[in-house]
Amino acid sequence: MFESAEIGHEIDKSTFEEEYAKLRTELLEAQFDLIESGTFPVIILAAGMEGAGVIDALTNAHTVLDSRHVVTHATDAPTREETERPRMWRFWRTLPPKGEIGIYVGAWYTTPLIGRILGKTGSADFDRQMQSIKRLENMLATEGALILKFWFHLDKKKQKKRLQKLEESERTKWRIEESPLGGSKHYEEVKSAAEQMMQITGTDQAPWIPVNATNKHYKSLVVMRTILDAIQARLAEPPAEQPVPAPVRVPDIDGKTLLSTLDLSHKLEKESYKKQLEKYQDRLNELVWDKKFRKHSVVLVFEGNDAAGKGGAIRRVIQFLDPRRYRVNQYAAPTEEERAQPYLWRFWRRIPQNGHVGIFDRSWYGRVLVERVEKFCSEADWRRAYGEINDFEAEMSQAGIVVIKFWLAIDKDEQELRFKAREETGYKRYKITDEDWRNREKWDEYTEAVCDMIDYTSTSIAPWTIVEANDKYYARIKVLKTICQQIAKRLK
């Protein structure tokens, strides 16, 4: 895999300066075209052998670009805030919007590579980590990102000589002293891990480009030329249509669905409701203050029919919680800033830290519900979203987050009664709009979308809880009871 990067390339200073002057003009022009188009972001990722000069090569590329529209991120040890959330959280927060460039040194590969090189991660675990990264990059690319990944390579003798030179200088010896890989003594391990990494994650959508790093002039020109060619080629391409995954669903034999067979007649008397409400609110408060909960957090997802009582259920959940330890996130149509990012970006930003509760009144499921039914996105987008959502929730669960999802269901007659009651109640009129009435005309389409959503995204780590919500008292208690049970189960 590194054969082409082993070939020596020599470029003298005068040739470099001549080519560099030409490239800097073309690259800057390409960047302005990118900014003006605003149709895709560019993600440049660089990693390589110690002493290969990864940062130097990127610096040359960065200095010719308009710095207002390019940001470089070096992967340092995660902060405390970052360690209390899923590993990918800190990278999602830094993704460049459409029209801009993000440069990453190591990025999401750094931690897995170090673990593999130092023998802390086995081959199978490393493979799983790489497969997860591959899915992430494929998702970003499908959302439109141009992804370029450079691996800077040195043979063992050249690396040893380069590292000795760095170590002898007071200005650069810190690079060796602070290295987690111990210089050249792990050369073969680095090479082996890099080969495994590139074999798994090198795709047409996110290719690895091996670069011989022996000659600094050659190295810099390869990076600049590759970036230039890739941006120009993408700008020249017509918009591509994404393939639509073939639908796979259980055949409709008897006309029954998960929602049509719900028993919505469940009721709870007011006195019983009051007693159980106090019981489960107290229990929830105890669980959130439990010492074990400091290593966990909770994500509560509330979806449901219009007027199903999501807001009322949420108010009972937070009624006696410390307001410093929860946040209610409400979502409507995405803003301009959010439309310039991958779909899940705005939800990744709101993941709670350890010891906290994140409540989502509407959520990432909008893509497979309202966006699907109202055709706000393509069929390819919402069909692809099932797998992306499952990956998102799996990452949260692996990081210690308890993901609890509710669908609050009411029938069509009950919804009509609640709509009319809202229109007649002064302080509830803001809750009802013409759009709510229009949505009733698509009841069957929404029902089909909900059934598909539950079929494809109810997993062992993040199952859906269907709440029979014709009776608000019954629904609120079922929600609170389920939350307490799920948190207690995780804290055992």
C-alpha cells in the first residue's frame, strides 16, 4: 500500500517556488469559487509517520487560503467536557459548513491508531472502530462533503534520521518528548496499523492519498495540487442524484399495524394519578442524584401525534428536577446555519454531559416523519436516515447515555377534540395552527411513516416505548415509570 510513497521524489527550491506561486493563485481562486457556490464543505484530514512533517505541509496549504473561511483543528487530549460525551461529539461540533474548509490533524483516527499501535486495542476492536469511522465518512460524503485524507510516509531509515535532527534542536525536541508513540521504535506497528486503517476506510467517497514526505517541497506541492484538483473537479460536476435504497418491509397480510392494534382505552383515575405522579417524580429525582449517575446521562426523545400531550408529559418529568441538570430542546424547521451542515449536526450539539438530562421535544426523527411525508427531503435522504440514526444512538449508548424514546399515540377523534379545545382556550390558542388541521388530511401517510420508523429504529439499546395517550393521566405516568425503570436498569 505504501509502495508509491516509498519512491523518492526530489524537487529543488527554485522549482518549488515557481510552482508554489502558480498554485497559490489557482488555489485561492478555487476557494473563492467554493465560497460563492456554497454547495459543499471541504474536509481535509492529515496523519502520518512521526517526523513526516504533517503540520508543515498543511501550513503551506493553509497560508495561501483566505483564513476567514478555513479552520485547522489539531487533535489534542480531550477536555473534561469532551470526555463526558460520545467520542465523536467534539469533531461534529467543528465540522465546516458548506462553502468552507476544515483541516484536521489526526482527527477521529488519532485515538484508535494510538491504541492499536501501543497494543491496547486488538485487531478485531480496531476493525470495528474503523468500520464506524467509515460509516461516518460515507454519511458526510453523501451529505455532500468533499473529503481528502493524506497519509505522510517515511521509510524507517529516513524517519530515524529526521527524528534525530528534531531531537537535537531545542526548538523541536518537544515534538519527540511529547510523542505518545516513542519515536521510531514503533515504526512497524505504525505502518501495520496505518495499512489496516487505509484498507478499511479508504473509499471512493473518502480516499486516502499516500504522500512521500522525504522532500518537503514535493510533499507540500502534492497536498496543494490534490486539494486544488479535487475542489475544481467537484465544482465542475453537475448535482448528483443519490440512489434510493430499495424498501424492505413486512408484507401487509391482514391490514393491521402496530398503531392500529393499540388499546387506547387505558385510563387512570385522578386520585391514583396524583399518588403515582408523586411516587415516580420522587424516584426520578433520586436516580438523577445517585452517585452512579455521574458517569451517565439521559436523552429523552418525545415524538407523537399533534396534541398527543408531549408538552404536558415533559412538564411532569422536569417538575421537581434541578433546572441546572436538564435542558429541554425544541426543534422546528432548520435555520440557515443548520442547513449548511449535515442533518444530525444540530442534534449532536445538544447531547448532555454526564449527570444531566437532555430532553428533545421533536428530534432527529423529523427526517423520517414530517420531512418524509411533506417531501422536504428526498426519498434517498429519509431512507438513508434510519441507519444514520441507529449509528447515532449506538454512539450515545456506548458513551454511557441512556436513550429513552417515546411515541405518544392518540386516535383521530381524540385529536379533533383537543384541537377544538385549544381553539376555545385563550392560553392554548398558540398551540393550534392551520398547519395542524392540514396535517390531519395526511393521517394515513404519517401513520405509515411512524410504523416504518419504529420498525427500523427500535433497537435493543434504544427501543421505542409506545404510549397510549388518549388519557393524559395514564400517558404521563407511563412515561415517568418507563424513565425510572430504564435509568435504574442502567445504574445496576
